[in-house]
Amino acid sequence: MKTGRTANNHLTTDTPATERGVWRKLKRHSKRIGREVVETTLKLYYSARDERTPTWARTVIYGALAYFLIPIDAIPDLLPGGYADDFTTLLAAIATVGMYIKPEHKSKAKEQTDHWFKQGKDTEDKIETSKR
């Protein structure tokens, strides 16, 4: 299946549903999920997108990402600590396929995480400044 991104790295309609779901959930819930879960998810995501990653490892990663995306959980996500089971699943995937998470996957994950968390801080700062 062909994936698509614009020059600004935005998803297009021919992007696979899993990819759209991961990006949408991470962007929408990044503050609630927490920086560590976001960055861990992105490390796995970038590793799965790398054609050098073996099929069996991609299968493990996509299984963990699917669990992260599916709204039915062992612990509902809306409860305090509700992402603990999701994070545990992501960590188990990293323990299994960690050798395929390359430095470039880690740096891309950190860069994207920094960007999202900086955007949120900028927005919070603007709101706080406008309240004064």
C-alpha cells in the first residue's frame, strides 16, 4: 500500500489506517499519555516503517501499536494510570525487537516528541500570558 505525506510531513488520504491512528492518538492525547509513552511509541513506529526491520519484528510492533490504538483495554485509558497497560505492552515490544530500533529511529522519535511537547508548552504560555 502506498503511503503519503505532504512536504510538511502531514498524512494524506492514502496513508494506512494504522499510521493515521497512531499519529492521531499521540497528537490528541500526548499530554495525558505522557512524554515517555509518546517517545516509546514513536521509536517502535519508526522501526516498523523501516524496510530493514524484519517482518516478524514488524508484526510484534504492529501488534503492540494496535493494542495502543484499540479503545477496549484491560485498564480504561480515561482512568488515572489508564495508559499503564498500553505502556507495558509497548515496553514488551521494545524488549522483543529492541535490536531493530536504530539510532535514527530514536532520534526521529525524540525530535517529534520534542516538537509536540514544545507546541503544547507554547500554547500554554500564550494562554497564560493572555490571562494576565
